Amino acid sequence: MKRYYLETNSLRKLNNQLLEIQDKCYTSSLSIFELISGISQEQFEIRKRVISNVLFSELYINWDFPEKIKIDSFPNLEIDERRVDDLKRLCEILIDSNNLEEFIELSNGLKYNYDFFNSLDSSYSKNFINATEAGNERLKSIYSNEKNKNGKFFEKLAKEYVKSLPKTTKLNKSLTLTGLVNGIADSLENISGKNTIDRDKLFYAYNGNINIFIEAFSLFAGLKSADLNLPAKNDFIDLHHLLYLGNNSNNIIISDDKLLLMITEQVLNTKEFLKTITE
């Protein structure tokens, strides 16, 4: 049986139809987080209505944040996630507020308030772009070294190798998984203050739970690296919506986002989705 995941924009577009489709669909903390973190006075009533309709429809929400889903893909790792309760409370505060100023003021009593999630949204994108930029600089350095040591022909070979990565599925996914493992290990070691994570062991412990995300992220990274391009501001969060498909071919993301429509086969645009469920 197909299940349809509503990312942030499709959730907005379909929010008035949630009662009719809620038994076939689900959404996530990431969608709720985006709705709240990006709120402005101009968007206040719209986003308040969407959140209200989501809660009223009893649409299933996977409240796990992306970090927890990633951690859960490796046995014996745990994360102490404390943001969910405050995100749920922010939804209630938003519904009870009359304007953005009141919402922000009422949220200030929470540890993880509106300002926290707004800053988190910005840091996700900024860190992703900075990491990609640093990677591109390393590639430029490799190309330059090859040219200086071995000539233009070997510089060209190095560039062609990088451009081949999106087609080299197994190697490309391995590079993505290595990056994921290093990110998790760095985070856990920073928290504990000890260098205790066996990264090779962690790599081989991966349970395959987020293969759809791994495959899409690998393709995205390979394509960007091939041309030394930087990601767009929202690419990080757009890609991370794919975590909520798990490794289940029956889970389909509903989105009109050009990146998602290009990067995965497990996607329908909103028009196709509405046609599918009414047939």
C-alpha cells in the first residue's frame, strides 16, 4: 500500500484537503519546523491555518528530527532529543496567538523557542553551503596540483573522474555514507569530549534504513561537485525530507520542488497525487 509523505510546500497546498486524504498521507517534524521557522507577519495567518488544519485532521506526524533518523540508522547509537516537546508546544502557541509579535513573546518561555528554530533553519543552510564551498576549494586544489605535477592532461583526467561520480553509484554512495559517519562521529565526540568512535566499525554497521536519502544525496553531491556549483539556500532541507521515506519503495514524497522531482523516482507532484488518489 502506497503512503504519501507531504513535505512543507505540498502540506501548504493541500492543507484544506487533509481530512479527505489523511488516511493515505503523513508529514514530519521537519515540515512543521519549516512552517514555524519561516513565519513572518505577512505569512502568519496562512501558516497558522496550515498548522491548525494539520493538527485538527489528525494527520500522522513523524516527530523525529533528521538527526535522530540518521542516528537510528546505526545500531547502538542514541541521541538525547529534547526539541520535539517544545516544537509541539509552539504549534499550540501559534494557534492561540493573534499575530507574530504575540506568538514570539509567548514562545520565549520555552527553551527551544521561535528564535531557536529560526536560527536553526538558517544554520542548516549556511553550514551546508559552507561545507560544499570548502569541498569545491579542495577539488580546485587537487586539479591545480595535478596540472602542476603532471600537466594539463592529468588535470583533465581528475576533472573527468569527479564528473563520473554521479554515474558510479556504489562509489558515490560510499562517499556519502563516509561523510555521514564522520558527521555523526564528530557530533558525538564533541558532546562527550572523547575520541571514542570507531568510524570504520560505524560505517559497516549502517542498517540501510535511509537508502533513499543516501542515493538522492549522492546524486546531488556528485552533480554539484562535477561543476563546482554551490547548493541553493533550501537544498539541504529539501533533500532531508527524503529521510522520511526510509527505505520503503511504497513511500512517495509529494512535492512540486524541481530538485526533488529530478533527484528521486519516488516522487509525485501535487497534481499527479490528486489524480492518483481519486482514480
